[in-house]
Amino acid sequence: MADITLKLSNRSPKQPIKRLPPSLELPATATVEDAKVVLARKVGLSDHNRIGLFDPATKKTLKDRRAVLADLGHAELLVKDLGPQLGWRTVFMIEYFGPLLFHPLAIGLRSHVYPAVYPYLKDFVPEPNPSAALSFNQQLTFACVMAHFLKREYETAFVHRFSANTMPVWNVFRNSFFYWAVAGVQAAAEVYAPFSPTAKANNHLIDALGFALFLFGETANFLVHRYLSTLRSPGGTERKIPKGLGFGVVTCPNYMYEIIAWIGMILISRSPSVALFISIGSMYMFTWGKGKERAYRKEFGDKYKKKRFVMLPGLL
């Protein structure tokens, strides 16, 4: 097959790639990633993941790095320097580390922090006892939080397979803030306070129900993640229609089980901060789930059984 020649233009005229060639000649079998590698070499970038290639008509990025350019039918591509990149796996590892850091830290400092802040809160809360031990619910909440985020770290390191190599390095700060600030600092500061709802909880039937929901949700969520990892080859971007484990009911049963696990933690902790975290997280998951449903319908057509709800049957 003959080589292909692609016309190139800057995606962002205000931030152009100064050494961008007007065109690029590639083998007919060249993929999107091949083009990025060649372009990075030509413009002097050491990391080809910085190169973003875009459809000139829709201005959308060419996400499938294994797609053969000749099959896409583009005579022209828009190009953008996406800036310094960081691996997706690394970003997720950093995100989930926040709660794993701040919850033990809050427990270690609780005998010093809460007496120090009491003078500013004395009109609203009882005086804390610096020597008071953690309540049963505080200990159980701590165990659940640590188990959840250690599971997340394990899945990120050994289970998940990512279709994209990297993301802009600055995204790590935006993405991590939610986990570090809400699930980490805010939740830990509230849950382990001597005067928190968690400390005052006293209904073991609610605790047992919450723990059962947590165990079920975490286990089912892990099984779905492990199953999804078998649908994609290492480093691959292909998509298959998932079946079983709740996929016949909703688009993303992993999100459904995630929410069930966090409902369990809300029951155990009685914590407004924990409820706030999963409420915000659910909005993100709903948006992601809608995107996955659209992608399945577009790619597989009639082969895919359309879902009315993406993560919670009868609700969302």
C-alpha cells in the first residue's frame, strides 16, 4: 500500500507548535500513536504523549491510539501540545493516597487538635476529653475507609487497564483535591472528633446493616473491575459488551456497587462529610455512566441491549 500524506494545522493558533511541519508522510499502516511518535520527534518533544491529534471537522481528539489513520479517512489533522503528561495509573495512585494519609494522621493527632480548637467551638460542642478512646463506630469507620482506599490502590496497580497512556500533569491537582480535601481532611476531621455523630452513634443494628452493605458493595465492585479488565488486552483500547454481574440491569454496575458500599459507610459513620463525598462522587459517576451508555450504543448498535438506567435501577 502507498504511503499517506496528512496536512497538519495547529489546534490552538494562540499557542502554536512552532516547529510543526505543514504535512506528514506516514506508512499506510501507521496508527494514531505512530503519528504522535513521529511528530514528537520532528517538533522536538521527548514525550509523544504530549501530542494531541484532533479531527478538523468535529475538533474532537482521536482517542483510539491504535486506530489506523488510513482507515479514519482524514486528509488533515489538527495538532496541539497538551503539555507535560503523567500516567493515568500514577494519577489514580496519588488521588487515593490522600484518605490513606489523613485518616491515620487525624487519629494520631486527635488528642492534641480537638482540645486546641475547642475554645473556638465551645458554644456549639461539648468539651472534648483528650484521653477518650475511639468509639466502636469510629474504629469501624476507620477500618472501612482504609480498606476501601487500599482496595482502590490495589486495583489501580494490578487490575485496571487504561485505554489512554497519560493525562496533563496539572490534572492531578484538580482530580486529587476532591479525594484529599473531602474524603481525606474533612471526613477525618469530623469522624474522629470526640463530639462527632460517629462518636455518639449507639445502634448496633444500623451498624450491622451498614457493614453488610459495605462488604457486599466492595466485593461486588471488585468482581466487576476484575471482569472488566479481562475485556481489554494489555495496552489495548478495544471495547466489548460486558455481561452478567449487574450489566443486564444498569450500564455501570461497578458504580452501583460503589454507592452501596458508601451507603454502608454512611450508616456506620453517621457522618455528613461521608454523605457529602459520595453525593458529589455520584454526580460524577452518573455523568461518566451516561457517556459509557452512549459509547456502547454508538459502537455496537443493535447488538447492545440498551439500558434505561446507568447506575441505580429506577433512579439514575
